[in-house]
Amino acid sequence: MLSAEEHWQLRVKLQVAMRVLKEETCPECGYPIWLCHSSLDTVQWEVEWSTCYANAAVEEAKKLQENKRHLSSGETPHAVFDHELGDWPTRQAGLESM
């Protein structure tokens, strides 16, 4: 069992970690902001598609009501890091390139 002091120290560390995680996560795509906002030539993106079947069921129900359909049910675009030009840059390199 943790002492009161150890518990307090752990709580502070977790609060700091959560704040950094929130501040450094892109609200648009969810990737680390230092990566997805990087202008480095080695950071390239491609688009892949995936299907969320839970979302597909909701969209199918909406489709029955609206009779409109632009994408397949549940399909949403999302970014996937292209490793052909190399691995992710370090956090520091990404931050410095912003």
C-alpha cells in the first residue's frame, strides 16, 4: 500500500502526464501534435479506410430515413503514417519543425 506522500507524488505525476497528453494530442486526428503538424520531409501521410460496424448500423438506419449515401456505411478516412521514408521522427525533431 502507498503512503500518503507516495500517493500524492503519484497523483501529481499522473496529472502532469495527462495534461501533456491532452496538450500534445491533435484535436483533429488524434496523433501527437508534434508529429502530425511536423513539416519535416520524412513525415508523409497516406489515407486508408476502415469500417466501424457499430457506426455502420447507425448510418444504415439514417440512410433508411434520408435515402442519401455518399460513402459505404461506416467508412471513414483516417491518416496512417507512411513508413517508406523512414520511422517517426523523435518528439523533439517534430516539435522543432512546427
